[in-house]
Amino acid sequence: MASIAKIINKSLNIKDDEQQAVYLLLLQTVFLGVFLSIFDITSTAMFMDTYGEEMLSKAFLVSGLVGFALTAGYSKLQSILPFSKLIVINLITISLITLMLRLGFELTSNKFLVFLVFVMMGPLNLLGLVGFWGMATRLFSLRQGKRLFSLIDSGQIIGMITISLMVPVLLTWLTDTKNLLFISSVSIICALVIQIVISSKFDLNKDRIKKSKSSNDSGNLISLFKSKYVRAMTFFVILSMLAAFFMFYSFLPVTKAKYSGEGEYLTFLGMFNAALLTFTLLFKTFAYSKLTKVYGLKLNLILPSFILGICILMAIVVGIFFGNTIESSSFMLFFLLISLGRLLSVSLKSGIEVPSLKILYQSMDVSIRHRVQVAVDGMVNEIAAILSGLTLMILGLFEFFQPVHYLFFLIAIAIAWVFVAIRLHREYRFSLEVTLDKSQGNIQAKEPEERNILNDQIADYLKSNTLPLNANVMLDFAKELTPLNYNGFCESALFSGKEEMSKAILQRISTEQQFQLAGTLQQYIKNEKNELLKSDATEILKHFKEKTEPATLRTLIAELVSSVYPGDKVMAANILAYCKDENLSKYLVVLLRDIFPEVRIAAIKAASVIKDKDFIPAIVDYLGTDLYHIYAYEAMLAYGKDVLGQADQYFYKSGLNHKVQLQIIKLFGAIGGEQSIKFLLNKLNYYNNEIVIEACNSLRKCGYFATTSEEKAHLNILLVENIRINAWNLNILINIRDTETFSDVAKAIEKEIRKNHENILLILSVAYNPQSVLHVRENLELDTSEGISFALELLDMFIEESVKPLLLIIFEDISDVERVRRFQDHFPLERMENIELLNSLINRDLNLIGRWVKAIAINSLNSIDNLNISKDIVAQLFNNDKLLSELAARVIFRNDPRFYNECLERLDIHKRNSLVKVLKSKETDNLLYHHVVFLKNTTLFEFVDEEVLLEIAEESKEIRMNPGDKINLNTVCRQNDILIVRHGSVLIRKKGALQGESLLAESFIPLSKLSELENNIEATDVTVLINISFGTLCKYITYYPKISEFLVKIV
């Protein structure tokens, strides 16, 4: 049973944590469907049998007034009561009214009760559906709703269709029409019981709407209708409702004349209702999305009125020229045309018109969108019902009016409806233009820089921590990671008001010779009340002033620079940064080329303060060095526009690592300006796609977007190339998705596709107005049919025709199979079998697909029995990429050891020995591939992309230990490095502690707290440690701020 339930859930796309809510709602919606359908059919049949057509107009009028009053009361209660109580009260009210109406026939034979039943049909229908969908939207998120609401809605429709088809059978059992109301009563009571269960199991009050004065203010409500767009929508809805009521008014007497018997008429209504609902389901499922995508929203708005007009026009011709009474030979044709008009008008309204209106609401400002929707769907609908009743009642006063004459009014309504639909679409397009114009007005010359998460984390830590030891550890962390902000952190800690903290910071200022904080010390001495601390600060300031005395400054600098001690040279650099004397700056050139790393770092920091252009070449050179790249980058950032030319030249340096090139691109984006934009535009032609995408990102940060046709044409070519990559990946995905053996490959391809989607949106935001693209993105991310349709409407407003068809394929709400089928009209995409598919991934250009996808593809070959080793796999054995070479070696070794040994002979001795060592190891997860998988499963790197983890893994070191082995942390690691226990366990001790702490696999040893630990750690099992240097982490913290957040926590 469990396996069957699992299969059903999978086929219906229901997740494990959703199934209880979904099945309860499905059950409830079936009972609601039965209630609505039986009540509708029964009340209509009884009314026509009792009153005929004479009282229809009055019934419509009264029903509209009752509906208006009930919906107003429901809205009022919604702002007062918790929703869990309101929905139960709502269903109790509906149940009592339904039951009382049926029991009323046992107490009286007054035909007014039939009138009351018919009048209550619409209001009870509205209350039931409003309550149900209000609950559904509270149970599920927007994304869940997109996936589940169509399934839940189908439950209601299926229930309505089923019970409608059963009407003839039920009538034979229950004998009397009014007894069908018992079925309605039982159904709504069952729905009530299920509702009580739902309310007890789920929290329906988490999104409780608070009462808003603005939303209830009648003046504000009236102001909504001052908009031409809202007025056009209002007239559209009123005409739609008028047409529906006139059609219903014409339909009932004609069908009653055809089926005059009580049971006969009831059976017809049941069958007709089933057909109507079937058409509604077909329109919703198949026609709406197709019409919207191929012909647009305009046709959707016009189609219901146009189809209705055609049917009614044909009915008028038949009725006027050939007769419309039951006695005439043409009555059957007249009857069929009227019935067809009713069927199509209702099904097109539910299946086409209602979803299209939801798209119209999307284009409105979010501050008024929901208020307009409530006003139009609620108040305007009920006003239209009242207006329909009044109009029909007035027309009914004229005795010469026959059913066929009402059709002339219906034709007039249909014609007016068409024109209003055209006007509404025009206002809709205008609202899109206004939205896009506002977007363009919001674009500034340069976007504000992103919030520096790391700086805020460090500042918050220093503010909240009272222990000077922890503060010192954090400041050491900040000193390496954000060197230009380091002095500011020291200043904040000094003024923390914590005595021990201030004492530790004064010691740090003195030891590090932070001359730039001399002004801070003067302010501190002035404000500090603690005499001891004030005395310490005074001594430090006195020392600084002595060292910077103008009379002896030149001589002192010369002596310090020529000293053999690096500490003296660091002091010289700090003094030069403080004094900013142009005559002494030549000494900094010497310090920038010093042999000691700490001296170079101090000189780079000093250069970022002095900003002499002569220092730029030396600083730029350091950007490609792991030890200095952070300091060089921040110094270049401090120089600003003066450094751009040198940085651009350095970008093209032969053999430069592409990560350094990415840093230069990022630097251009951070500095901004016309010159940065010029350099970045040149990078759009670069061969490396990763560089091109980063250039687009930096152009966005500069506030740039293409304004000339030439610029747009170039970016559109880039856009098409990225869409081509997306199409190829998607083709691979649909060919491999159903093969469970290659699920890892499918997941990796899906990640590539998501990344490519981001790239496409990024290029769009550079080629076109970025705020317009942002509107598109926001609606796409809603992941609803209406949101996606509205996003496509927005795209249609500003995207050039050359790329529009491809973008529509990318973003349309269609299946991946259909997407690939459409892409085949533009790109050659072949269907491939498993082995061919994996080989195509393995051989694909690294510029078009990530290394990690290739690695997973090679690793997946291990799951194929009796694999025939192809030349493609052998070629990877000779690849300089260690990741791919190791995986290929393992595949060949497992399938053909003899052939593997033959291949080894052709490798150079170094690579041969490396592969032999790896493959002969007893460990089965010792490849670089497994190293990355391990890191991905740790809390530090779980959010980091595998492509980045590859580079971190390649730069990390493994430390292998046997039980009882000890290592000295100071000899194998640097301050602020990270040690991770991959296998086994180690024992660490804090200084002075008798007992140690055992760390198992996946534990972190933060070496920022090295001073608290004993130098030696001991392995208690066969252990493998991974050492990741702080410098390696620093490269990626900018891209993944959560790394810094985690480091701050473990510090």
C-alpha cells in the first residue's frame, strides 16, 4: 500500500509533507462540487417549473442584492475573526441555510420558498468558493499553489461533472426534485466536517489580514475608479456579467419549452451542466495557455464576446426568419444555437476570461492591485448582477417582448463588449508602458554598492563581545580579510567602553605601530575617564609624535628603510602613510619591492593612503600573487579611476590566471565611470564566457545599459549564444532525465541550466533597461501561469524582434520536451543514447559547460556494465586537469586493467606515479572528485558551487596520520587557516587542560584560536585532515558571503 501511495503522489506531483493537506482539500472540494452542482440544477429546475420566465428578472435582482450583502458581511468578518473560525462559521451558515430551505418544504407549500432557493443559489455558491480558495492560499505558498491548485480545482470539477451525470439515477431514487436538496445538504455538511479537521491540523491564521483604514476608506475606493485602466476593467466585467445574465435569461425558457416535463428538464440540466463543465476543463487545460502564447492577451479578451455574438446572431436569424416557438420546424436549430451560446459563454468565461483578468491585475501597482481585484471581483460583479436584474425587469414590462427580442440586446451587449475589450487591452498596454517608463526613470548613473556583509558581521561581533581575547582573534581575521577597514575596526573596539577591551586595543596599536590612529588616540585621551588607560594612550601618542617629528623625520625614514629588521621597515611604511609627505614617498618604492612579505603588505597599505601614481605598476603586479592579492585589490580600489589603465593592460598579461582577470573585471565595476564602461565593453568579445558574464555583471554595477542599435546588436548576439548553450543543456537533460542511473548527471545539468538562466537575464539587463528586466524577473519568479504570461507581455514591449522568439521559448510555461522541440527550429539538437550522451558531455568545450558536469559524466560511466572504453575516455587520461584524469583512470582500470597499464606507459613519470598511488590506495574515495563531494557536505561549503569547491580542493592540503601520530599545528598551518577532519578522529587540548576533546569526521579546527590550544594534536584513528589556507578562503568570500558568516561564528 505504501508503494502504491508513493507512486500516486509522484504521478500527481505531491510532496510527502503536502499529502495530508492536499488529500483533505481534494476530498472537500469534491463535496463542494457536488453541493454546488446539485443546488444549481435543482433550484433552476424548480424555479422554471414554478414561475417560468416571468420572475427571472426579479430573482436576478434580489439575488444580486443578497449576494452583495453577504459578501460585504464576509469581508467585514474577515477583518475581525481569525480565518480558522471564519471558514467554519461560513460553512455552518451555508449548511444551515441549505438544510432549512429543504426542511421548509415540509412545513409549507408556499411557492415563495422556491423563489428563495433560486435566489440563494448564486450567493451560496460565491460564499463557498471564496472561503475554500481563501483557505487553500493560506495552506500553500505561491509556488506550491502553482503546482497543486489545478489538481485541487479538478477535484471540484470532476465532482460536479459526476453528480450532474448521476441526476437521472438520483431522480428515480428520490422521486421528487426538491429531495435533491438533501444531497446538497449532506455534501456541504461533509465539507464542514472536513473543514473542522483541516482547521485542527493546520494553522490557517498565520497570514491573517490586519484591518487597514486605507483599504476600507470609501474615498480611497472611489479613487481607484478614477484610473482609465480600472474603469475599462470595470465596464468589461459589467458587460461580461450582463451578457451572462441575458444569455441565462434566454436559455432557460427555450430549454424549458423543449423539455417541459419536470423530470425531463432536470435530466437535461444535469447532462448540460456536465457538458459545460467538461468544456470548461478543456479550455482551462489546453486552450488558454496555447491562445495566450500564440495570439496574445488581446484575443483572449475579445474571444468570449465574439463567439457569443456569432452564436446569438445565428440564433436571431433562425428565430426571426424561421420561427422560435416550439411549434415551428426550426425550433430545434434555435434551441441548439441558444444552448451552444450558453455553453460557450460560461466555459469561455471560466476557462479564458477569468485567467486573463488575473494577468491584467498583475500589471497594476502592488499597492492597489489586491484592492482593485477585491473591488472588481466582488463589488462590481454584484452590482452587475443587480443591474442585469433591473434591466431585464424593465424590459419585461413590455408585453410584446419575446425571448428572441432579448437576443437583440444581447448582440448589442456583445458588440459593446468587444469594443470595451479592445479599449481595455489598449489601457493594459499603456499601463505596461507607464511601468517601463517609471523603471527607466528609476535608473541612476551608478547603482549603489552592495552592503558589505563581512564588515557588518565583524563590527557586530566586536560590539557584542566583551572578551579581549576573542576581539583580538576577530581583529586578526579582519586584518587579513579587509585590510583597509582594519584601522576602523580597531577604533570601534577602542571606544567600546569596555576596560579590558580598550586595554587590549591600545596594546595592539602600540605593537603594530598604527600611526594613522594618532588622531583617534587624541580623541580617546580627551574622553577617557580611566586614568590608567588614559596614561597608556598618552604614552603611545607621545611615542608616535616623537617618531614623526618633522626635523628628524627624513633621517629616521632613511634609517628604518635601510634596516635589516622587517619590523623597522613596517614602521617606516606606517609613518609614511601617516605623514603623506610627497618628498619622502620615494622610499615607499623601495619598500614595495622588499623581500619580506610583511613589509610589502605594509607598503601596499601605505600606498593606498598616499595614492602616488608611481606606485600603481608595483601594486598591480601584486594582484596576481596569492599572498598579496587582497591588499593589492583594496589598494587599487582606493586609487579609483587612476588605476584603470594599468589594470586593463595587466588583464591581457600572458598566462594570467582567469581568477585574477575576474578580479580586475570586478574592480572596474566597483570603481565605475565612463572609462570602466569602455574597458568592460571590450571584454564582451573575450573568448572566456565566464569573463564575459562577469563583465556584464560589472556593467550593471556601473549603471550601464545599451542605448545604441550597435551596442544592442552586439549584446543580442551574446544573448543568442547563451540561449544556444541553454538549448543544448536542455536537450541533454530531457534525454537523460528518465534514466535513474544517471540522476547525478541530470541534477548537474539542471544546475547548469539555472546558472544559464541567470546569465541570460543578466545579459538582458545590460542590453535593455535593467529595471524593466527586473519586472520581468519578478513575475517569472512568481512561477504562476499568470505571472509568466505577464512577464512575457512585458518582454514583448521592449525586446527586439530578432531575439524575441528565442526568449519566449526560454520563459514560456511549457514542458522541457516542448521547449526543446521549439528550439530545434533554431539550433541543431539531436536525440542521443546514454553512452553517446555522456561522451558528448565529456568532449564539450569547457567554455560551454562546467568541469564538474564533465567529472560527473565520467564518474557515471562506472555504473555501466561491460563498458567499451572509447577514445574519448582514453583522451581524458592524458588531460592536464587532475580531476578528469583521475576519474578517467579509474573508469579504465575498473573495466580493462590490462589496457589501463598499457596507457600508463604513455604518460610522463610524474603523472604515472600520481595515478598509481591514487588507484592502489585502499581508500575508495581518495580522488579529487571525492574531496569535492566531502566539502560540499560540510556546513561551511554546502551553499558553495561545486565549480568553486574544485578550486578550493585543488589549493587545499591533505595531512595523513596514523593512530598515535602527533603534529605541531604551528609547523603545518598558518594563523586563520581551517582544518577539517575528513576521516578518523583527533584529540586536541586547550592549554592547561588535563582532558582533551575528541573531534570526529567533518569537525572544524579553527586555527584562529591557535593561541588557546596546545601545539600538538594527536590522531586516535587512521585520520585524514584537510588544511584550507585563509588566503584560499579570502578569494571566494566576496562571492559567497556566507563563508565569512560561518567563519565569524566558529571564531
